[in-house]
Amino acid sequence: MTATNGAGQATQSKTKASKPPAKRRGRPPLPPEERRAFERTSIKVDPDLMDRLRDAAYWTPGATLGRLFEEGAEMILEALEKERGEPFPPRGRKKLISRPRD
């Protein structure tokens, strides 16, 4: 775009060209009625196991690290509850940051 300055000389306008919005990667967001609540946590994992999990998530269509951890935890919990004969009772406290030390 060309404009003139006070002396009548042509100058270039320094307006930014509008960019189209960036495309989102991955799958589209779920509609509100299908969204689940999540809790963020931090755990220590053996580096070799973590590499195997990352490889599995990478090479398995639709898999994510979070989903692999969730499914693995569900399998372990179901086995522990079956061995125990019933589900575990609630802890009694809402948020327990770490396991109490004896």
C-alpha cells in the first residue's frame, strides 16, 4: 500500500498483513457433553519403561501416554480389587499428596 508523507513523497505503509489462524493439530476437541474431567499428577517412572511407553504411544494409532497410563492403572486396580474381593474403601481425606510414612 502506498501513501504520501507531509512532503508529498510516496512512502510504503507498514501495516501487517493479516495471517490466517493457525491450524490445530490432532483431533478436533470433543463437544462439552463428552468431555471428562482430568487430574494432573506427577510420578517417577523408570526411564526404560518410559521409553517403551512413548514408543507404544507413537506406533499405536490413537494412543496417548495418558491413555496408556490410565488403562494400565485400571488393569492393576481391577486385579488388586479382585484379589481383595471388593473395591478399596475411600481414604477418608479428599486430597492425599503422598503416601503417609510409617
